[in-house]
Amino acid sequence: MVARTVTHAVVGLEPRRVDVEAHIDGGAPSFAIVGLADRACQEAKHRVRSGILSAALEWPAKRLTVNLAPADLRKEGSGFDLPIALAVLGATRQLPPDRLSGHAAIGELALDGSLRPVPGTLAAAEGARRGGVQRVVCPKAAAFEVALAGVEPVAVEHLGEAVDYFYGRCRPVAPAPPPEPAERPPPDLGDVRGQERARRALEVAAAGAHNLLLAGPPGVGKSMLARRLPGILPPLDDVAALEVTRIHSVAGLLRPGCGLVRTPPFRAPHHGASAAAVVGGGSHPRPGEVTLAHRGVLLLDELPEFSRMLLEALRQPLEDGTVAVARVGGRAVFPARFQLVATMNLCPCGGRGDPGASCACSPVQLDRYRDRLSRALLDRFDLVLALPRPRATELAAGPSEASAAVRERVVAARRRRSSRLLLESAAEDLLDRAVERLPLSGRGRARVIRVARTVASLAGAGAVASEHVAEALSYRSPSELSPS
């Protein structure tokens, strides 16, 4: 006797259909799972057996073989528990096996037969929709993820409830969509005292999704400013929110019962993180911090403290917006369209650029410190700014402009940015002179134009004027990283 159910494995972020086949014959009692299943998937044998018995159903005293096809695709995780259990119950005729068609299933079984959500439910449900499957049997806590994919969730809390559904004895009702999660607001820009030029650069960066590097001595507010960037970014639209929610679901970061992720992600990995943890990879590719920051912000605090190999690995995703991880077992492509914000001191000891301190670094130490950052990486920062130490009067001043007011200007500028602004002739001349006099590469010139268009959008201008180009050029001067 054979019965089949359908589920999906998630490779990278992409779902792959898996047919779960259960076969029972008259051999000695045993239970085998074949089809390149990892340890967590192999352990389903114990959870499925205990869950079926706890649901007051019978466990076959015969030889039971479960095949996960295709056999050359690696199966990982506990999400195969529910489809395996349904296939076994269909093979033993404890539920009508023909009713399993038209359904997919995903979920982890507890030993008492109850169901738990698993990472990647949204991606698996999208795979079901693409394959023409109309309904997905899933834990009740994961029903909204399934609904986001455009298929009907059959939301159950216990294996026995799933059996009743297939017999037509009950019709599980999916819970109402959860309210948007009340997240803690990000730090407010109004907390920053002084640093008006840096605040302006932050606003420009937010309006144009530009990469930003803040340099200066310790204590001038570099990290404080960088961590306030998410507070002036607009919420994600429906397409971006679905992308981010899918990534968080696969990574296991999506809280059960929450809705779409509307807030732009903010990730700040420690400088001791490995290249695989930041960029993505591993023996079985997993999304890294650059993918978790997709459509949001990646902060690299103390940029030169990160390994040179890691920093160079960022160049490709910064240009392409994706990360391609190739392994012997296959290739995975992860989205990585993030906004990079970084901070750094001007020297190893931190005294350089501070009038109240003296730098004790030798020329050799300074060169070694700067050599950690290649010109190719620095060229990918649209805005580079050196922060001075604030004056006492600035620190004693009242609150600055709050994030909400800045965010309104950012949102308005992003709306205006949709129309391509042309450069006035005077602006073109200024840019040509800058290319001749500054060490400005072709990429750098293109990025200056992008920043100038953002500055013009913030000003509500109909074209890019010379003053907009001049401000954009002021963020590209190499002197920003070597102030006297």
C-alpha cells in the first residue's frame, strides 16, 4: 500500500517540490526514511510514531518505508514531520489517501501530536501555489504565512484534527490576519546634538538609499548617527515587505503569528563575524547578514576591524544586489539589496582628527590601518564624511529636529526621485572639471550624479543644478579620511 503527499524543501530561498511516498509491506516491523534526509529529518521517525499514537491512531506493525523524492535533493529540518505522518496514515487507510491530492503540508509534530510552525513556511507555500496546489495543511500558528503566499491554509493544531479534516468531519477555519506588530521605535535623530553636516548626509543617504561612511575620532557620534538611519526611512511597500518577510521566515526570525514585516531591516554584525556569516554560505548555503538586511540597512561599526577578506566579499553584492553561493551540492542565490553604513576612526589610536588629543600612531601603523580598506571598496561609498568633535555649546543645546520630520522629507524626495532629473549645463561643466582634478573613477562619477539627483529631489528642483553637484562632490573628497 502506497500513499503520497506533497511538501517543499527550501534551497537558499527557493522552494523545491518534494513528494513524500509511504509504502507498507508485510516484512518485519521497521521504519526507514530514504531520500537524502538530514539528521533532523531522520528523527521524524520518532516524532511521527509518537504523534500518531498520541492522536489515538494505530501504528502499523509492518515494514514502513518513506521516500522523499527527488532522492538527490537534500532534505533538511523538521517541516517534513506532518507530510510524513499524513502519508503514513494514508498508506494505512486511516485517512482517505485520494483526499491528499490537491494539498501540500508542512509542520513539525510534537510527541503529543500537536503541531509547531517551522522556518520557511512562506517560501514553501509559495512553491505550492506555483505548482498549482490549492491548499496547504499547516500549524495554526503558521496560517497567516501560508495565506500571504496566495493559497488557502488548512490550519490545524493537532494531527487528529488534520485526520478529521480529510474525512470531512471538520472544516478548520484560518485565524484572522494578525495586527501589524507593535515594534519598538528606532532611536530618534532628535537625540543628536550638533553635527549638522552629518545629519544632512544622513538625510541624503536615506532619500537616495546611498552607502555612507562616517569617519572621525571616538565619541563624536558616528555610531549614534548611523543607528538612527532606520528611523528616517519610509516603511516597506507590499512587494518589499513580502520579500523581507520571506527571508525572515526562512532564517527563522519571523515571530509566530506576526504579519508582514513593514519596517526596513537593520543588521549590525560584530567585527569578529566570519565572511560566511555576513555574506552567506556554509556547507549548506544559508542567508547571511547582507541578505537579512535586504531592503534595509547593514551597519559595519569600526569598519577597519573587519577582515579584509570579508570586506572584499561585499563588493559583488553591493554592485549586483545578490549573493551567489556555489557548492558541490548546488547553487543558491540570495537577494542582498541593502544600504551599507559604516563607521571608522581615522587612525588605530583614535587621536587623529581630534584637536584635544594627540595621535601616537607611526606612519607605518597608519598605512597598515588604511590598507585594510581597498580603494575599490571605498569607491562604493556614495557619501564619505569626517565628523569633527562637537563644541560645548552644541552639546548643551536643546533637542534637534526629530526623525519624523526628516522622514517626511525623505518620503517626499523618494516620490520625486521616480522622474529622471537632467543635469544643467553648468552642472555638467562642474562635474567634468571635478573628474579632471579629483581622483574620481567612472564609478565615482556615476555615484556623484546619483547623489546630486537625490539632493535635487530633496530641494524639489526640476533639474540638477551646479549647487547640487557641488554638494555631492563635497562627500567624495579624499581629504575626508585624512584631516589635519
